[in-house]
Amino acid sequence: MTSTLLGKKLGMTQVYDAQNVLIPVTVVEAGPCPVVQVKTVETDGYNAVQIGFSTKKAKNTPKAEQNHAKKAGLDETPRVLSEIRLDEAPALKVGDVLTVETFKEGETIDVIGITKGKGFQGVQFRFKTAGGPAAHGSMFHRRIGSVGMRQTPGRVWKNQKMPGHMGGVRRTVQNLSVVKILPEKNLLLVKGAIPGANGDDVIVRTATKGQPKQA
């Protein structure tokens, strides 16, 4: 089973490794994640595990969600729920708790999150286009240029780079390494940057690429 945890991005800092080399890391609060529901081919048509993260107040929670959590034996309702598809029947059962110790130092992971929203942006900022002449009177400083001809092709090409909404999309950063694990604080120190702003929810999983093949 691929190890997966729900977590929250706390921010970035720097740590020294065993060779006294300074490494930039992102601090992620990962877990604890209780197993809220287990699905199998026999009962639901596919194998999956539903896990939760963090909690929210009962007054802000619909009764259906509260009952769903109570059925799993939880005293509080998870704020975030996520379902993990599996190829085989899960070995976990409802009530089990996944912690940050699911991962190991030096392990390669993927982190999934929502990128920072940057609103409506032009092509120079959005796609790093060159822009036009910056001289006075050119009237073509940061514009996109010609996007379609009057005759041939007589239309705007598909996938033409245009101004528009930037950011706020789901992205996966692959093959990051776990620098350090602080189990007493439920923290992962991940080398490099991950998507999202400080406080945003993320998904941390075992890397899907670059893993040694099993015999």
C-alpha cells in the first residue's frame, strides 16, 4: 500500500544535514489521520481507504458528517476527508490512526496541493513572454502580439497563450526527499518547496515514480 497522509503546510526554514550542509526545507504538519471508512470490492465495487485530518466544531458540521465520524468511533469530526484508491484490499480497519512515522527519513515523496492564486494576469507574468518594444509611443509594451490573421488561418489557434486566471490549481511536486521527521510534533521536514500558501492543506504520499522495482 502506498503511504499517504493529509497535512498542512506551515512554512519554510533551513536545517543542517550530517555533512553540515544547509538545506532549505518546508515544514509540513502531517497527521495524525484516523481511518474513517474502508471500502472493498465486495461492498463498494473498489478498494479504498478514507482518512481524515484536523477537526472542526460541531456547530459548523452537518449532522450527516457528525454521524459519519461517530460511526468510525471518532469523538470529533475531521475537517478534511480524502479517499485513497488501492489496488488490493486494504489491511487497515476503521479506527486505525496513521501518523507521520508512516514515512522514513530519506524517503522520496510526492506532495499535492493548490497553488497560490494570483488573479487575472497578462501574458508576460503568466507565460513569461518577451513583450514588445519598451520605447515611447510603441503602444506594445506588455501585449501578446498577433493571435490570428484576417485570412489564413482566419481564427485564433487552440492553446494560444492569453491573459487570464493564474494560480489556484491543483499541482503535484514529485520526488521530494524527507529530510527529518519529528514524530512528537507530527512534523515532516521536506527538502525544497511545495505548492500552496502557509496554512494550506496538502497531501503527502510515497513517490509514484523512481521507486525500485519489486521482484
